[in-house]
Amino acid sequence: MFTSPKRVYVLISAVVLVVVLGIFYVRAVPVGLIGIKVFEGNYFQGSLFSFGLTGFNEKKVSVKGTLLDYASAKGTTVALVQNDETRGVDLVVVAPSVRYLTENGGGKAALSLSPDGTMLAYSDLIDTSKTINITTQISGWTIKVMNIKTGEMTAMGAGFSPEFFETSGRTMLFFTSPDGITIADVHAKTSQTTPFINHGVIDYAAHISRNGKYVAIANGLTKRYELFKVTHIEAPLGLSPLGRLEPLLTLGVFKGDTFYAVERNQEENSRLWKFKMVQSPVGKAVFTFPNNSPYRVLP
């Protein structure tokens, strides 16, 4: 019996659709999460995972040592790697080719790459006599920015969790300082701080969207994130409140105009929450991680 090419195509398409739907059903991965990378292990050690068609799977990163953080942009991938013998932490370009950017060890955390992949920023441990594992206060760190091509390094001041963003054609840096929120012009090498009450714990560092339009700041008293629309970036930082997030969340990040954060007060697992930037935002739990590790979405 002859089967027309059109009919064969329809049958194959139907089979593929059934398989794909079956994968989503079995793996329970929402379509909106496909392609998002997640780091398990806070800022100190862990593994890289990603959401894909086959589920939530670990992504192998070839480094000599323990992977502490990971960032990628425009074909450039950089990792923070801890030497298993000396316990020192260094910056390593993983792609397009392996290259060590630092070999001075010490403590480093919270890596960020500029959108064009030419600059990186990270938190550098000020007192190297302390180990990263017990130094959780923002006041124990300083922010450094490096030009990946030239190796030029610039210290931007005390703080933690630097995040690059762009506004009016400029590449800027946002981070949480001991006194509030600092915004730095990485080319002019200037910075300004807007005072905010915060409790100085690195898990609750503030975050900004890549386009500089939205900010999430953890309330110093309730430890709950509050979302804001940015009206201007000059100090004092102009913020229009959108609302407070009721779940107790940590390790947040913006992807586009969506804010993701992890609820880690469950007994057996961690839940990923998603919030759209609207007035009085109401979020929803979109994924339950396999265990109660401190997962965080990568920007």
C-alpha cells in the first residue's frame, strides 16, 4: 500500500509531538524554564544544572578543582574554581578556550559578566585569613572589576553580589554595600551609594534587571524581597514600589522583566518562584528542586 510523503510527514510530526509532550509530563519541566541555568550550592561550592527537554539535568563544566560559580555572555564563559589542595579560588575562562585570569588564590565569590562578555565583576574576600564558608557578612568583601582582554583590575568598594546592567548606552555595575545600594560606572570608575537599611547577609543581596528598570531589595527587618521600578539611577536611587513578596525567598535574580527566587524553608526541598514586574506582584512556584540545597538561577 502506497503512503504519500505528506501523510508520512504528518505521522512523524504527530509521533514527535507525543514524545515531546510525554517528556514534559514525566519530567515536569515548565516550557518557560527551558534553557535557564541554575547553580546548586550557594556561593561556595556546587554544581551547574540546566532546564532542558529531558528535564532538570546537571551540566558538566571541565575545570581542575571545585566549581564555585559560573557566568556566560556573548560566547565567553568564566568560572570561579577552588584549588582542592590550597583551597584558593581563581577566575578561569572556560570558553572559547581555557585560560586562568588570576592565580593568586584567596577567596572570591558572586561572579558576573557584562552583557558583551568583555568585563567581569566578582566579590573578593578582604580578610583572607577567614574561609569563605564562614564569612557571610557583606562587610567582609570588596567588589572588583576586570577587563578580560587586558587583565586590568579596578576595585569599586566594599560590597557583595555585583550585577552588570545597561542604561542609556552605558554599562553599569550594581551591588549591595554595607551601607546600602551602590551603582558604579565601570568606564569612568566612579560610584555612588544610596543608603538602605539591610542586615548585611550575602544571601539577601539586592538585584537589578539587565536593562536597569527593576530592582529587588530584601527588607532588613522582615528579610522579604520588595520589588521596585527604577525611575532614575543617580543617587539617591529613584524607586517606585511595586510590592512586597510574601514567600521568604533568597538568592534572587532577574531574567528580562521576570524575577526568580528560591524558597528554602521547606523540610525536604526548595521551590523556585517566578514574579512578573507588575503592581502588587503575585508570583507562583514554578518548579520544585530535588532537595533542599541553596539553588540560584543564573542571570
